Amino acid sequence: MPLIEVRDLSRVYDLDSGRVTALGGVSLDIEAGDLVAVMGPSGSGKSTFMNLVGCLDRPTGGHYRLDGVAVETLSGDGLAELRNRKLGFVFQQFNLLPRVDACANVELPMVYAGLDGKSRRERALAALARVGLGDRAHHRPMQLSGGQQQRVAIARALVNQPRLLLADEPTGALDSRTALEILALFQDLNREGVTVVLVTHDAEVARHARRVVRFRDGHVIADVRQEPADARLALAAHDTAAPMPEAAE
Ligand SMILES: Nc1ncnc2c1ncn2[C@@H]1O[C@H](COP(=O)(O)OP(=O)(O)O)[C@@H](O)[C@H]1O
Ligand SMILES: [Mg+2]
């Protein structure tokens, strides 16, 4: 049974100015353990698709099963619980709370899950260590680089041990080396069994996926499997090809 099973899924917006078909009937299976890149031009329906798969939005037509559960049969509470238990989200703009430290940001999903303070703190610190930020737990987002903020967001997404990580343009705000670090982390998590679906504009990012699905005008127009590039190898090559400049001045 696929982890994600989407059949003729659509999302239409009825606006005063007319109807907008954001997603025009998409059918797609994603197997547990896969690492999928979703590509396509701006406005092609990528975020709409991710929001439906992530149960942040409801379709106007079609069917969606997540891990065998027909999502359309769930109530609002049921959806929220499913989201909290099975899904982690990462966005381009990190979406961290600015006034609290990394640890408190990572604790947030566990507050919703009703865990006690001590367990929350322990698990948040473990998740931060997992993404290489064990020594930054008490920094606020402003005190961290973009790549570090995105790793906090990934720690937050992982803290309830989801089966599925959804990332919408997770490297869109990062430089190419930092993007590779994030991809290396996704590849590690994927090897540990987390299914990853990430949206990207960037063919260089998509090379690190096992499968590339292309959207256009709310439809899937291509779907190919590939041998993924290894982000850790690319990182090593990146550092050899572009050494840090000497302190010349
Ligand atoms: N809340 C909304 N109301 C009206 N139209 C929307 C809304 N969200 C998205 N759309 C439209 O749906 C289409 C797909 O958008 P989106 O899924 O965000 O594309 P992408 O992520 O590929 O750039 C676009 O034409 C967009 O303008
Ligand atoms: Mg988008």
C-alpha cells in the first residue's frame, strides 16, 4: 500500500473574478521510503498539492488516502491529529517564532500533542542535536544563519517522529552550499526511513531526489525515477572547488 494515494485530486477556487483551477485532477502514488522532488513553474499547483497532501487544505474533488486513511472522512480534529502524528512540514521562510529560542520552537508541536514539559525539552534537544544544532538550543532565530534556522524548522518537523516530511521550497532562501547541507540532512533522514517530498524550482536540488514529478497548469506532465546525486559528495566537491578565500585584506 502506498503511503500517499491520490486520485483525480482537484482544488478549484471560486472567486468573484471567476474560477481558478489550482489543481486540475492529479493521480499519483508515493511509496513509503521514497524521496520525491516536485517541480514546475510558478503557479503550476505545487504548493496547492503539498497543502492537500499535508492536510492543511481540503480538495474540491477526488480522493486522497494517507497511510490507508481516507482523509476526506476525517473531521477537523481528526485531520489535526493525523497531521501532528504522521506529518512534518518545512517551508521556504522557516516560519519560526521570533521571540523564543530554538528549543522552544522545536517544542511547539509537542505542546499541541500534550506532552509534559520535561519530555518536551528532552526530545527538542535531541532533535536539535540530530540536525547538528545541539549547541544552539538557546539562540533565537535572529541569532542564527538562514541554514541554521531551516535546520531548527526541520528539527521541529521531526520531533513527533513523522513518517512523511513535506518541504515546500526548503532551499529557496538559501545559498547553494547551505542548500546542499539541507539536502544531505534530508537524504540522511530518508535513509533512516522518513519519506520526503520536496518542492523545488531548482534542477540542481531535484538531482538529489529518487523521483521527479513535474507539474504544469495544475496537472502532472512528467514523472521519472533517477539515480539520486549524493549531497555529501557534492558538498565535499563544492568545498574543494571553491575553497574559502584567504584573508587577503
Ligand atoms: N488562495 C487562493 N485563492 C485563489 N487562487 C489561488 C489560491 N492559492 C493558489 N491559487 C492559484 O492556484 C494556482 C496554483 O498556485 P500554487 O499551488 O501556489 O502554485 P505554485 O506553488 O506551483 O507556484 C495559481 O494560479 C494561484 O494563483
Ligand atoms: Mg508554491
